[in-house]
Amino acid sequence: MSKMNEFKVGYVSTEVYKVEKFGNTFKLIDTQGVKVGTLGATTGVRKSAFNQGMAVQAYINKNGKKSYRKVNMDVYNSLVIPMNTDQGGVQFEDKGDHTAIKDFIHKGSVSLKPTELVMEELKWKYLIRSAVRAKNIMMTGPSGCGKTMASKALVNALDRPDFYFNLGATQDPRATLIGNTHFDKKKGTYFSESAFVTAIKTPNAVILLDELSRAHPDAWNILMTVLDQGQRYLRLDEADGSPIVNVAEGVTFIATANIGNEYTSTRVMDRAILDRFVTIEMDVLDDVKELGLLKFMFPEVNEYDLKAIAEISHHTRTQSMSENGKLTSMVSTRASVEMAGLIYDGFELNEAAEISIYPFFSQDGGVDSERTYIKQLVQKYQRDENGEPLFKEVDDTESTEGDDIPQF
């Protein structure tokens, strides 16, 4: 028999690896979750696989030499998931259980959505379904649109234990997500687990990872194995022996992210981390939905003022999202609710605007600044002591040249 026939050309079915980033290097992780180094895989293959959310698999060439090629992550997951069927995946369930789950998602959950949460019914049901199936959920949308509110509403609807971690405010990701090593005169050196470790060990917990887009890349690297449905573990490499903590059954991770250039300190989310989530985009409310929300929250406030707040907010959103818009910032739903609350507490419309929304708009440019523009917008809705508008509407047929008040 020739030497050429002593080996089989093609992929090695048992040698499939996931790639993780450690500092500036990319290491291979086998299907047991053990870091095995590089195994001869080139830096280009490892880095490319990591960035594209792919795995690498050993391949025997015609000359008998082993190389490594990128393959779909499903190849890796197919070897890992059978060992983790009770963690994070869709379970094998009988028809009765599945019918009950479907009924809850499409019927029972609808009544559990709080009235003050303005969210499409379809998206609410998708949020519920994702949590029931222990998916990782990414809530996206502009600041103040209700991402955190939706997450808390989910927790209340499912009556589950919940944990909150603001990753955008975390200075030390390793301490926050893994733990710290301490020294005590009596105990000596010892390791203390983080609250995050406690959270992932809690069955059916909902864990909110707030402001994930502001997190340090080290936090993303630590979360890679935790969020991967095929692995679902955290290695406590600060502790003796680097023990592994498995994510408990039914745990759901919900991350919030502000996506867009207008948000400072946000980072471009790594594709490998994004691929570990299903995404739910929160809606930016129009003036009608905004008014409905404000009327529900502050029924005692004059409807004219609530309508003014809703229209002002909607106008800023339209302008900020337009290519030729005159504003770069928008009034968030959070800010409009604060305005309505101030009016409820006796402040005038212009006073509420000065406190809660003017600071978001730049004064650069003097009379042509965004601050001036938003002030003129608010003035359009101000009324005198008789309840009459301070500024009359300008006829559309007349020239508005030189008029400082925005026309709509």
C-alpha cells in the first residue's frame, strides 16, 4: 500500500474548534471548552474565523499534511449541543407542552404587556418567545425609547429572578464578570466570585446586560463562551484551577445597545458577539403614540400641553433622522415623559422644556444654533394668560423669509 493511501484526504470530523480572543491573540477552544492554543492554525485563519463568527476544522491535504480551514459554526455546535441539551436550546418536548407554550406566547402573554410600554404586539410576543426559549436578546434603539422598560416588563410577566449589570459603567470587566482575588491576614489569598457568577448559576434567571455597546472589549471576550448556545459556561481563570461554571438551565440574557454615531463612548459591536443574540429593535414613537402614552401616564395634565410635547418630540425625531434635517439630536421618550411630569408638578411648558430638553441641543452658531431652533419650536406652542397661542400660525401662501420661527 502506498503512503498516499495511509491517510484520508478531507476534514477531520473530531477536530473542530471555536476561536476566542485573549488579549491580542486568537486561541482555539475544543468541544470540551478547553483552550488548546493554536495547533498550527495560521493567525489569518484564526482571526478571520473569530471576526466572522465561524469555527475552524482540521483538514488533511493530499500530501498528508494537516491544515485548518474555516467552517460554519454549526459544525462546532453539532458536537457541543448534544452535551448541553438542557441549557439554552429548544428542548425536545411533547405536543402538549408545545401547545401550552404556543398558547402562552400568542394569547396569554398579550395581557401581561403593561399599558405604559409602547411596543408592537408582534415584538412583545417575540420577546416573550425568546425568553421562554432561553435565547440571548439584544434590544436596540435610541436612548430613552423603552429598552430597559421592556426588559423589566418581561421579568414581571414571567415572574423570574432578575439581575442587572451596567456594562457601560464598568471600569474593570474581569472583576465585574469573574471576581477578585483578595488577601486577608487570617485567610491568606482567596478568590471571591462576582455577582455575575451568582446570576448565571440561578436557574431561569433573566440577566440584563445594560449598555453592552459601551462595554470594554475585554467584557465582550469574557462573555463569548457565556453567550454561545453551544457552550454556555464561564471559566473562572482568576481562581485556583480555573474552574468552569456552567450557565444554569433557562437563563436568558438581555442586552441593550445604543446604535449610531450620535452616541459617544459606544463601540462598534464585534460581529462575533452580535451573532450570539436575536435582535429586537424598539420603535421610535410617532406623535400619536407618544400622546397616547403621555395621556395614560398623566391623565390630569391638560391635553393641549401633552399634545404639544408629543408634537415637539416627533418633530425633533423627524429632523434628526433626515439627511437635510436641522437637528442632530432628538427628544427621547424618556425626556418627553419628564416634560409631562414637570407640567404635572406645576411648571409651564417653556420651563419644562428649558429644564429637560434644551440641554440636549447645541448652542454653537448663535441665532442659527440648534438650541435657538428648538426654543422657537417650543414657543409655537406657548399660550398667554387667556389660553391663546403667543404666536399666530403663518399662512403658507405668504413668504416666510426672515421669520425666525420654524415653519411646519
